[in-house]
Amino acid sequence: MYDPELVDGSVTVDDVTLLQLYVAGDKSLDANAQLKADVNRDGIIDILDCTEIQLYVAGNIPNLGWYLI
């Protein structure tokens, strides 16, 4: 998964796309990316995490859970 903190600190629709591919079983994530991908911190990386990132990218929520760490 693209690591926004290592590049420019931004999260984009590309991150959502990669996460959707992971959820569908078509991409793998390293351990660090998996920690960041579970944005709602429920221990499961799923469509709910994708949705939260989409809401963030659209400007509907002010931040993501892992961004506060």
C-alpha cells in the first residue's frame, strides 16, 4: 500500500483503491500498511475502513484514526 506519510503526508483516492484491492484479495499489504489501513481500529481491515478513507478524502471528516498516532 502506498504510504502517504513517507511521501507527502496526504491521503488520496489512490489509497482507497489500493485498500479496496486488498479487501478483495487482489493486493497484499506489509505490516506497517496493515496497521494504517485499519483506520477505525476494530482489528479488521474491511470496507468500513475504505469508506472512512473515502469520507476523509472527500472532506467529510477532519482526520483518520491512524493519523493521530
